[in-house]
Amino acid sequence: MRLIVMFDLPVQTNKQIKIYREFVKELTIQGYIRIQYSIYAKLCINSDSANTYAKRLQRMAPTEGDIRYLIITETQYQNIVNINNTYSLRERVISKDRTLIIGGMNNDN
């Protein structure tokens, strides 16, 4: 299963920028990988795990902005077509080998 998070958060004030950064940092800490600028995905072992992370996401979501999530199967995720064939290193490793990467990877390229 994959939990896909899509969001647009306001970043006009310093407070909003701080909230945005904290949200993205928390996603990263919880094991989400960045797919596109405001789209993150988390590999979950089953639907119960995906639902648990969805509840956590709802609790940590900022009050402003637009945040959506979608739970899909691994087969559905693998059927995503990437037209330009550009994947981050973390996405390539997790998608192909289903291996978790721990720490030391700040650069997505």
C-alpha cells in the first residue's frame, strides 16, 4: 500500500513558512519520500498501517491550506507513468527494491 499526500500550504508570512517547513520535516521523519514538489508518498505494509499513518497525517495537518491524501495499492502505484523517467534516488530504491533508506540522504538527485 502507498499513502500519497498532496498539499498546497500558504507561505506568505514567516509563520506560514515555518509551519510549511515543520510539516514537510515531519513527513520526512515519518518516512515519506518526495515524489514532486508538494506530493509525498509513504510505503505501508498493509491497509491497517496506511490507515494509521492517515490518522497521524490528519492530526499533524496545519489548519490552513489544502491537504489531501489517497491510499492506493502497490500495483496501482507501480502503474504510475513517469513521462520523463525522472526519479529521485530514494524513489528508485524504494520503488524497485522496496528497501527503506535510513538517514544520510538529504539530496534527492
